[in-house]
Amino acid sequence: MSSFPFRQQPLKGLYIVYQLVSTLFIRLPFWIITSLPSSTRARPTWTLKRALLLKFVRHFTNLTFETGVAPVANYLAIKSGKGVNGVWIDPATELITGDLEKWAEIAKVKPTRLPGYWFHQKGSNITVGSSPQPGEKVVLNLHGGAYVRMSAHPSDPTANIVRGILKHTPSIRRVFSVEYRLSSGKPFTVAHPFPTSLIDVLAGYNYLVNVVGYSPSDIIICGDSAGGNLAHALTRYLVENQHSTSPKLPAPPGALILLSPWSDLSKSHDGIGSAISCVKSDYLSADHRVEYAKDAFTGPHGRVIADSNPYISPACILPGFEISFKGFPRTFINSGGGEVLIDQIRLLRDRMVADLGEGDGVKPGEGKVRYYEAADACHDYLVLSPHEPERTETLKVIAQWVQA
């Protein structure tokens, strides 16, 4: 089945109504009845509520890829609203060099002005975009969504992660999210392929350092799912080009948080391991939806770039693929034990540990990589508020790691 077969009206409206009615009166009763025995649930440890939550998320995720109805970023305007602290980020054209410049030329990508959104700790009276206090840490947040959907805006579901971090980490008083441009492909307008998003978040990092005034050592880059892939790519660019004299890049961040990171956009993990064994316990699956996202993201480079590029597929297992993490900051990696990406995330962890060592990254003699896996949790479960107690437990672990 191709992506977005019901994208045009009036078929779209009719199909959405049909899905809503049939879900309420047919699917939901069926899901409840068939999930009552714990032995019939995707994971026997799951509660009935958890089993139903996964079915809902999976079903409506599928629906968005059939109709094209999904949260998407609007990088052309700052969407106002109660408690929305939006600012404009100027492009950082002078910081684009080396391979990034070459990739941008191939993709015909140009830097542009973008929105960014500040999230403040509840009860604080921080002025939007004000200079940091000495030693104040900040999170640069990069949202997930397979590079083709979701948004940095506070109304987006992925903002649940930001609010969770602010709630459970007293030392983090504010978070900044970049509204990077999303990739799109046929049957829609082909636009914003790799490295568009990397160029955009580089501008966001530059804004925090050279406009707001944060020390790079006080910046924590955080990303979930595709945002985790992007957080890794941004950190890699800052690390690998640190000694470039033209342009002079800001130093790499003080820390990196990768939440259910999409770690391999190549074909190397397709159809094996957790990509098959965890399909029933996750709302993701390797089908036309993922294929659309990969095509849209790689664009004119073709899928082959994902087979050899460490910025795109740090967990690739194809023959001849090489990667190093030397120079990376202390890193926290999180995953759900029931997600289809678990194999590639564990491999990313192993590769980072091999170069950086395992530990909190602050104790003498210990390594920089901390890994936390929530048994039986699905992909990117920190976005899902009802996914408890794993969600709160994980946020508390992240808070302890940040404050270590």
C-alpha cells in the first residue's frame, strides 16, 4: 500500500469519519475483549490500559500516513498562543563548511530564518531569550517525527518530553526547541532533504552560544527518535570540524541525550532481529511509512547515502562501514525494550561505549556513556503521558544523570 492514498478531499473526510466511527463502535470493543487475558497482549507484563494505548497509537499513526493529517512544523511563522515564547533564529551560513557544504550544494539547500520556542520551568519569571546565569545549563531540544512530521511548537505531542525534563530536573530552568524544516517527498512537493535539518539546528546551536550567550559546555543537546538521529549528527559536526579555522565553529556541547534514537536509516537492520520480533509491541513498523520518510530525507542523494554516511546511520551494519565517537561529550542513551529499533540502539550504545567507555562521564576513571532501557516499553514512550510508571522513572534517571 502506498503512503497517503486518502490525502485528497472529499475522500479524506469520508475516510476519517469512517475510521473514527468504526474505531469507536467496532475496533475498541474488539480490542478490549481480545486484550482481557494478559496472555493475548503483546507483552504479558502490560496492563490492559497499556495494551489499548498501543493499539490506539498504532492505529492513528497509520491513519495519518493514509490521509496526510498529522502535526507538522511551520517554519515560516511563529504560531502564537498562551505561554508560547517564540523567537526568530538567524541562519548561520558562515558555519557551514566541508562535507556539510558539499551535501547542501547537492540538495540545493539554503539556510533560512527559522522559529525557535523557549520552554521555561513552571513558576519561573525568566525573560525570553535572556542571558544565562553563570553556570546555567540549557537543553537544545530536537523533536522526533521521522524527519517528515511533528513540530517544536509547545502544542506538539513531542513537547511532553520537554515538559517532563523541566518538571523532574530542577537544575534545568529552560529548554529551547528549534523548528527545523521537515523533509517531504512524492506525492507531495519534494523539499528539504538532508542536510536541511542539520543546517537548521546548527543555527539553533549558534543562537544559544553567540546570541543568548551560553557556554557550549553548559548546553545539553537532546533529541527523540529522528530528533535523536539529528542530535547525534549536530554533535558529530561540531566535534569533527572543531579545528577548522574557516569558519570557527562553537565548541561541542557539554552533554548529549538520545531518546529512542533512530540510529540506522540504511537497509542494514531491515527484516531482522527486533525489526520483526518487536512489531507487536510497538506502534512503529518497517513498511511504506518508513520507506516514505527515508526517501523524503535522502532526496537527491538517493538511499545509498544512508548506507555509508555516519551522520545518517551511526548504527549501520553493512560491510565496510566505519565510525568513531572519539571527542563526543558525555552521553545518555534511552530505549524501550519492546521497540522495533532496540537492536540498532543497543549497537549504537556498544559503539559509543567502545570509544568513550561506560559511566556517568563525571567520575574519575569512568567512561562517558550511560544507557537506560525500560523493559517492554515501546518506541519514544516519553512522548506518551499515560505510559507509566516507565515514563516518570526514566525522567527521574535523566534528572539524576544531568545533575551528576
